[in-house]
Amino acid sequence: MNEQDAADRAVKKVFAILGVDIDKPESIEEFREDLRFGRKLRKAADHGTMAFVGTVVVGLCVAAWAGIGAKLISD
């Protein structure tokens, strides 16, 4: 067995562990779609986190402004 055969067997074994039959193009395409879906979810989560942090910051600013305004009015 040469190095190329060993590498090919190793790659095939790794993909088999992941549930992908590299001899079937539809299995490979399904795996690619799964990866694309994971990327979309990650990006959506990143945007959602950014929106949440922005909302919290704006809320804190509004609360501080309301507190300052209330303090000025009561004095």
C-alpha cells in the first residue's frame, strides 16, 4: 500500500464517521448543504446577538436619561 492509498482510505474513513459516503455525489451534496445551513445559523445568531446588545445599550441609555431628567425636575 502506498501513501496515496493510505491517504484515500483515511479520508474515506473520516467522512464515513461523519455519515458521508464519498462514493455517492448526492451524499456529498447533502453534506455541503448541511454545512451551508450551519453557516447561515451562525451568521443569524451573530446578528441576533448584536441586535440584543444594541437593544440593551439603548435601554440603559434611556433609563439613565430618564433618571437624570427625573432628578433635574425634582430639584
